[in-house]
Amino acid sequence: MAAQQKTKKPGLFKRIGRFFAKSWSELKKVTWPTFKKVVSNTLIVLAVVLFFSLIVFGFDTGFMYLIKWIGSIGA
């Protein structure tokens, strides 16, 4: 019986403490981007979003006029 003893899990607070300790050690390994790089990437994202917004707006407007034109033919 003694050979089959279960290993007991550590308590809740000990597990939480271990989790935060490991998380903190991983965060110390992170290489954070510079402010210049963050601004550059943000501007790229905004430009791409604006570009695709204009494309979607163009298609939406085109289809709206197409549907109005098709509707006016049948009337």
C-alpha cells in the first residue's frame, strides 16, 4: 500500500504563486519594440485599413447603382 501513495497536489495559493513567478520570468525574456517601430507599424496598419475600406466602399457604391439601374429597367 505504501508504494501506491498518490502524490498530493500543491495548494491553490502555491499554484497561483508558481504561475505568476513563471509568467514574470517569461515577460523578462520578451524583446519589446521601440517606440519608432510601434509608430511605423501602426501607420502601416492604418494605411492598409484605409485602402481596403476604400475598395469596399467602391464596390458597395457600384453595386448600389447597379441594383438601382436594374430596378429602373423593370419599372
